[in-house]
Amino acid sequence: MSSMPPSPPPGGGPPPPYDPHTQWRVYREQQKAAWRAQREAWKAQHHAWKAGYTGSYGPRVPSVIGPLLLVAIGVVALLVYSGRIAAGDFWTWYGRWWPLLLIGAGLAMLGEWALDMRRETPVRRGGSFVGILILLVIVGLGAAGWNKFLGPMRAEWGDHGDFFNMFGLPEHDNEQQLLDVQIPANAVVEIQNPRGDVSVTAGDTPRVQVQAHQVAYANSDADAQKIFDSEAAHVTVSGNAVLVNSEGNKSGRLNLSVVIPKTAHITVNAGHGDVTAAGLGAGANITASHGDVHLNTIQGSVQVHFSTDRGDFSAHQVNGDIVADGRCNDLTLSEIKGSVTLNGDVFGEAHMESLSGPLHLHTSVTDLQVAELPGDLTLNDEDLRVTEAKGQVRVVTHSKDVDLSQISGESYVEDRDGRISIEPAGNYAVDAKNEKGDVELTLPDNASVAVNARTHNGDIISDFAMPSVEGESKSVTFQIGSGGTKIALSADNGDVRIKKGSGFPAAPKAPVPPNAQHLKPPKVPPPPAVTQ
């Protein structure tokens, strides 16, 4: 800003007096005019660039993916809100299969691209759906992590309504009158309870006795009584079939304690609640949607089905076969006289002891077969350990360290991204393959085996005499003792180690206390420690 007064106006006359404020306003208006001119020039340049870009690449056309995503979200929300789809079931499914969303969006984009290629005038597709797609991916990742956390939390607290209602309506309790009904011999008893725990025991009389503890969440006693009436237990006898059921109420819970004859076969369908059964004499068929299953001292075969959420499953002293399917959290089995077949993921830890029959465990990661398990087995996210098994042991897994010890039978192991350690209790055939990780075999001093060892990126190391091997891809065949039993060890990216052990004499089994209600300690001393 100049300190000189303005020039006198044309036509003569005295010049106006100097006013600094007037001079500043003039200067500010000049600056604004310059900025407006610059902005208009930028706009003109942008419009010219956009016109040139559109002429070269075609006009912008909105993509159909965004509306389809909104329609899909609205349909799912409507189904969940109307109760056609359970919210927990949907989030469990979505947390596992959300990558299909990316596949569907990618296929739709390919379809639009193929359609645009056939146009006479090229077009550009809008990408406004990208933000929605990213949000749905984040929600999918969150649902996957939440499902993994929610299962153990529900197993810890119980999904029975009390934990989630403790800050809501007041709780009212009521003991329903005892139901005592005579039933035919060798009856088939079915229990249906959508909300609440179910406990089943065996009695010595041909009668069904039902004790029901009712819980209602309501603001008044009158409202609570309506809930009690709607969820009350009933016993219906039709020929040889006996039905113990409750209609259930979302604002309440009914815990059932049922006594049945030992000769009756039991079927339980439980919704939100745990199932326990003890002393049954004719087996059981149990379906648990949101809760744990605990069995003890059962005669006959047992079938267990976990439908949606992950609960714990334990069975002790079962004199029959066990077949279980579905997802569970922790799994504990001991003193099972029949075969055990488990099909489904175990999200916690599996521990088994004293299985007299064959074991077959199949998950999305591991397939395991053991002919007989007088010892114990532990399976978790990182390890699979089997100690003292008889007959063939077969393991196919990945991302786990596999440790087989005191195996009296043939062993077959396939693994990757883990470590394999095998310690047979004698001269038994071993076939171990590891895609990425070491393979370690421990043999007694007096072993008589024929060894075929191979590695691609690793070393072959043996405590027994063997020919020298050289090069990146190594393979060696040699004999220990008189040979005979075949040993095949393979590690694509890892070392192969053959170690000397001290032999494995059979140890006397510890006496089993009658009606033991807990897992027994190991029956033999542990093998020498092996570095993982």
C-alpha cells in the first residue's frame, strides 16, 4: 500500500483528502478481482481437460454393482429383522464366507467390462461402490474375528439369557410342579427345550419325572406369570413315544431336570442351553445349538450334533460308539469303549484318553486316524501330540507340529509348515512327509529297519551309520540292523534327522479308580524331550 495520497481527479479542483481506510478497501477489491480471474481460468482449464478426457475415453456411466450391494444389504437386513434368518447364524456364515463378496463384485465388473467393449462409443464406469465394498470387507474381517472370540465367551458365560439380561428387566423365578408320568418299558423319550439347560439321569422305575425351574424377565409379577405359563413343561405319552417339551419364551428360560428309566433311549433337542446326561442305559442322541454337552457313564451309542454356535463337548465312561459332528470349542473324551468319529472343527483344545476303539477325527485342517489309544492325545491350534497308541496311526494336517510317541503300529504323517517327530515303540513302518519343516525319527539302539530318506533344501543327519550324501537335493537309502521294516522320510524344505533312543519297555498300567470323574494322569513315563 502506497503512503502517497491519490492523484487529483480530472477537471481540476482540489484533490480529496487522503484516507488510509479507503485506500485499503480499494486494494482489497483489486486482490479479490485477481483471485476471481485466476479461479475462472482454472475452471476453464479443468473443463477443457475434462472435455478432452471425455472425448478420448468416453462419458462416465454408473456401475450396477453399487445398487446391487445396497439391494442385497436391504434384503438381508429385512430377513434378519423379520426373524427369517437368525442374526447369529448370518454373522457366523458371513464371517467365514465374506470373500465370496469380492469374487461376486469382480465377476460383475468383468461382465460390465465385456459389455462396454461392445459399445460403439467407449464409456467409463463409476466406482462409487468401492467405499461400500471396502466397508463390507472390514465388517467381514471383524465378523470372522468376533466369531472366533464369541464362541469361547459364550462357552464361558453360557448363552442362556441371564448374562445378556442382567442389565435389563428384573428376573423372576418359579418352580413348576413336579411332573411324574408312567411310561411303557423300553420307551423312546424325546426332550425339546428351546431355552434353558437340560439334565437327564436314569432311574430304577418305569416313570418319567420332570422338575422345571422357570426364569422370566419382566417388569411385574403378572407379566412374569404369563411367561411362566407359555414356557411350562409338558409330558405327552403316545404309545412307545414320550415327549417332554416346552414351547419356550424369548423373555424367559426353563431349566429341566429329567429322570428316565435306564432302558429308555433318549433324544434331546436343546436350543440356548447346556445338556448333561449321566447313567443312561440305552444311548443318547443330542442336538445342541448354543451350549455345552457333558456325558458321563453311558451305556450304548451316542450321537451329538452341534448346529451353529461352538460349545464344549465332554464324554467320560461311554460303553459304546460316539459320533459327533459340527463345531465345538473344547473337546474332552476319556474311557470310551467303542469307536469315536468326530467330524467338525475344534476351535479350542481337544484332549482324549483311554479310547478302546478306533478314532477318526476330521476337521478343516486335520484328518487323524488311530486304531486304539490306551494313552492320550492333545490337539490345538499349534500342536498335535499322541502318546501311546496301538495299531496304525495316520495324520494329514498342516501348520501344526506333530509329535507321535510310543506308537505300536505303522505311522503315516503328512504335514506342512510344521515339524514332525515320531518315536515308534519298536520296529514299525514309518512314512513321514513334510512340505516345509523338519522330520525327526527316534529309533531304539537295536532297530532293524530299511531307511529311505530324502530332502530338497536341507540336510540328512543320522546317529546311525549311513552313506554320505551331497548336493542340494539329497537322497539316501541304507539299512539299520538286519533291515526289514520300511522307513520313508521326506522333507522338501527342512532337515531329516534319525536319532538313537533307549528303547521303550512296556510299563504296567496304573489301576483305574472306580467311577473316576476326571482324566487320569499319564500311565507311562514321558519319552525323552525333543526340541520343537
